[in-house]
Amino acid sequence: MTASSIPGESIDLQISDVLSEIHFPANKDALVDAAREAGASNEVLSMLDGLPEQDYADVDSVTRLIGGNFGPGLSV
């Protein structure tokens, strides 16, 4: 994944791309760092930064919380 591929993508797609690159389990800081390194939008960074401080077992555990807090959920 290249940073230049992310800014034009939808929020769901940006998050999906970022999460697909993360080795789980991962904590919130690792999620935010990976998104920042990938060049994700400020909106995506804010969404991930708003997650509870905890370890996440897999992509589903992250997208469930994002879906609950920010909309109908993500299709990953």
C-alpha cells in the first residue's frame, strides 16, 4: 500500500486498507501509528484515536467499535 493511494479513498476503504496491514493483536496506539504512516486522512486518524485503550484481537474487534461509534459499521 502506498500513501498516495489513500487520500482519495472513502473512509471505510481507508480504514480497511490500514487494518489489513496491521499484525494483530494490536493496541490503539499501534492502529493510530499504522494509519498515520499510511497517510490516512485526519478523519480516519481521529476515529481510530477515539477507540478505547485496549488490545484488539483482530480487524473485526476494531470495526465493530468504529461501526458502533461512527455509523452503521464497515464492510471489510
